[in-house]
Amino acid sequence: MSYPDCFNCIDCGVNTGEINEYYMVYNFLWWGVVRTSGMLCIGCLENRLKRKLTKYDFPKLPVNNENDNKKSERLKDRLNSG
């Protein structure tokens, strides 16, 4: 499946859909370091936060289902870490 350019990470340019890193974090967290709309891969968001994401950063929403096999290993790790 091909994803449009709007899925590209605004920092590194990787297509977050193609690497299976489509997720949502809490608004206060996102707007605290991003201040724009767009996508970030997990690594780039963590670089901006200067820390590793944990399960407490992700609201309980269907998009953040850690049992979804269409998630990158990195994203599944963060959704399960605490």
C-alpha cells in the first residue's frame, strides 16, 4: 500500500504510514514540542521530547491498539512500556 506525502515525518521525511508508525499522543504532549500539524515518526518525536515515549503518553484510542499487527516494533514497544 502506498501512503500519500501527508504521512511523511516533518523532521526526517520517512513515510510514517509505510513504516507503520501511525499513532496519537495526548494533545498537550504534541503541541508542547511540535506546534504544527503533520506527522512525526516515533524517533523524531522522542528527539523533540528528549526522552523515550511510554504507554502513558498515548490516549486509549483505537489507533493506539498495541495488539494491532500493523504497528512497527518500535511503536508496539512504546505502547507497552511503562
